[in-house]
Amino acid sequence: MMQKSVRLKLSFLMFMEYFIWGAWYVTMGTYLFANLDASAVQVGSSYANLAIAAIISPFFVGLIADRYFEAQKIIGVLHIAGAIVLYYVSTVTDFNEFWWLILLYTILYMPTMALANSISFHQIKDGGKEFPMIRVFGTLGWIAAGLLIGFTGLESSVLTFQIAAIGSLILGVFSFLLPRTPVKEKVNTSLSSILGLDALVLFKSRSFVVFFLASIAVCIPLSFYYSFANPFLNDIGMENSAAKMTLGQISEFAFMLLIPLLFRKLGVKKIIMIGILAWILRYLMFAFGNIGANVWMLYMGIALHGICYDFFFVTGQIYTDKKAGKFIKSSAQGMLTFATYGVGMLIGSYLSGILTEEFVAPSTSSFSYDWNMVWIVPCIISVLILLLFTLFFKQNKTKELPVTDKILLKEPLI
């Protein structure tokens, strides 16, 4: 059984890890519109930096962190360096400087997520039972950041980055007090291992190809939400929108508890279809909601985040795990993460910015954009994804063997 002091340290690690991210990420679009006179394209490109960092991060962790440094020390150094960069972000008034600083910061931050997980798993014996109770503090940290920023009215303030900088400094110093996580003696640092290329065998299954392409495509509507939901809510006059957006994280936590039951009852195809349908409904709610009689639509659109995210991405991770089997499950998850949070979010962030910029409101309008049309775009994209996924994804009625087992048994891959 884990010592109580160790559990508390790991819980605080997760809380601060996601508090820092939530403090600046949700409201960055609002900040850019209000302070740097940014365009939607520039907002999208700023959010794309996180995807660029997600692509680079596996190389850093796999080639450097795991081989030469104890995880708790390097996460401390990265967060202290990140605190310095975040502070400088709050001082710049030129967008180009801002963009490069955010890129630098996200390159520093993204490896810390994997390192935080590594530190935690090194201390626990039963990851399935103990890790969720530690990881949930990350969700609480994100919620706390949203409530703090929202209720203090700081959504367009430089203080969002300064609060994140203070949090990063605190976590950086605290990290040196975390339990020791020794350097891994034998680490597979081949390119194929880092990128999950060992899992390319999964593409022999037509259903997995459909799922994989849908996972990348759904990052486009996801990017619309991450980049423009907070600016949208502020632009139409919702007060404390960052705080109210934490309903999405509360929903995410609640629906995650239902997935194991629903996975057995409905199967992967129906759950993912419900997840994509939730994206369609969310954007319809945003397109036709307002802060008057239809304000309930805005709240519903926010609250649907749990179904949108969990029913697609979390279910997809479970499906990938079962499809891969024990021999390539780590590589398969690495490949899926690289494709979605890296390639998919990179494409989605830029595309969401370009498409949103097409709907700049006329000077006579009281709003910055024609938000009705902005949200109709990802709604249509989600409809197309749902139709293609429903038509081409085939799920076996009987219990399906992992791909690696099918290859050994020379069974057909569907």
C-alpha cells in the first residue's frame, strides 16, 4: 500500500500540472483578441503550438529524459524554466514574439505530462486501481484554474499567464521533493518505438484504419472548441465564462465512470457514434444559443464535453488497447497519441483559425464574428465524420481477438 505522504505528493503534482495548463490555455484566444488584436488565424496558429510540442515531446522523453535524468529532477527544471517563459509571455505586445514564446513554453511543458505519469506509476503497485484516484486531481486542478480565472474576471488579462507562471515555479521547486524515480537502465529509444511504428500492423485491419482516420478528423471540431469557445462566450456577453466552462470537466469526470459499463453493453461502434453525435449537438447548441431565452443551449453545449471527449477519445484508447493486444499495446497508444494530439490537433488548430476568419462580422455588428456560421462549420464536419464512420467501421458481433493474435492464427483482419 502506498504511503499517505507519497499519495499526497503525487496528488499535488497532478493538481498543479493541470492547474498550470488550465490557467492560460482556455482563455488564450480571448486574451489574444483583446490585447494583441489577433485574427482568428493567429489564434488557431497559437493553439497549434501545443500540437507541435506534442509531436516533439516523445523524442525528448524517449531520447533524453528516460536515459540520462531522474524524472523528478527534469520535471522540476522544466517547470522552473517554463515559469520564466510564461512571465515573459505576459510582457510582450507583439504577436510574433508571443507565438514563439508560446511555442517555447509548450515544448517545455508537454514532456512534463508524460514525466508526471511516469513518476506516479513508478510509485504505485496497481495502476488500474490507484492511478485514477491520483489522476483525478489533475481534473480538479483544471477546474480550480477555470473557477479562479472566471470569477476574478481575468480572462483577457496578462495575469492568466502570471498565475500560471507562479504555479509553474511552485511545482518546479516542489518536484525536487517528489519520490525518486531512477533512470531507466534499458530503454528502447529507436525511432519506431518512440513513434509507435511497431503498431503499424494494426493498419491491416480495415476497421482500425477507419477509426484511426476518424480520430484525426474529429480533432478539427475539437480544435474549434479549444480555440474559440471562450472568445465566443465572452463576445456574446456571458459573465465568468471560464468558470462556467468547467462544467465540461465535471461532465468529463462523470461520464468517464460510465464508459466501462457502456463498453460492455453497447460496444465500441455505438459509443463512438454517440460521441460524434454529441459534437454535432454541441455545435448546434452554440450556433443557436444566446444569453437570453436560449442560454440553456450554451450550458448544454458546454456540459456535452464529457460525452464528446470521453465517448470518442477514451473509448478509442480502450478499443486500441484491445485491438493491439499485449505485444504492441504501448506502441499502439503512442501512435494514437502522436496522430491525434500531434498531427490531428496541428491540422485542426490551423484549419479552425482559417475557417473562422472567413466569418468576421461586419463593422456594424456588435459581435466580432458571425458565430452562428462559425459553429455550423464544425457541425457539418462532424456530420460527415459520423456518416463515414457509421458506413465503413465494422464491429464483429463475437469477441474479437487482438490483431497480433489474428496474424499468428492467420485469421482475416476486418
